[in-house]
Amino acid sequence: QVQLQESGGGSVQAGGSLRLSCAASGYSSSTYCMGWFRQAPGKEREGVASISTSGGSRVYADSVKGRFTISQDKTKNTLYLQMNSLKPEDTAMYYCAATDVTPYGWVSLALYEYNYWGQGTQVTVSS
């Protein structure tokens, strides 16, 4: 079973940067897709970015495109989300997710595609 642990959240001023990390255990070749999601109070959880385990495909939500970068270090079994030019509307609990029920090379921002979730890390952006 895949277990995920997020870290790197915190408080930052608008325009600043944060780098989130997701340490994965139980990762295998069958884990084809990973992603970052976020949920603000009173809002639905939404997909932020996704990457295939091959590293060849990425997808971003329109709201973060050009500002966030998803990447992975397979040697360390770690997923990253580099967040630049942060805005107050980026404030949310950020969750790392993974799935092993999608084809190799798959990327997805849909919640229903994922079957493994971390506990979340809080990101707060002040103006």
C-alpha cells in the first residue's frame, strides 16, 4: 500500500515561493500517476498539478499554470510542487495523491482517479 506524507507548507507573503514535498513509501512501478490537490475552507477539493511516474507528462490547473511546477525525484521517492508568485487565493490545504489504477504515462486532475492520499499540509498566502 502506498503511503504519502506532505511537508513544506507554511505562511508566505503574496509573490513569495514555497516548495512542497511528498515522501512516498510503498511506491512501485504500478503507481503510474501522482498529483497535488488543494482545498480551501468552504470550497471543493481541486486538482492543482499531476505528473506521470515516467516524468514525461504533466498537467496543471489553469489557475496555477506558469507559476507552479510539479516534479519528482525517483531516487528519493519524493514528489515536489514548486510554488512561485503565490497569491492569496492559493491559500488552502494541499494534498499529495497517487494512483495505481491508470495506464502508464497517465496524468489527471480528477479526484476520482486517485486511490492514495496524504494528510495534507497547510499553505497560507497573505497580501
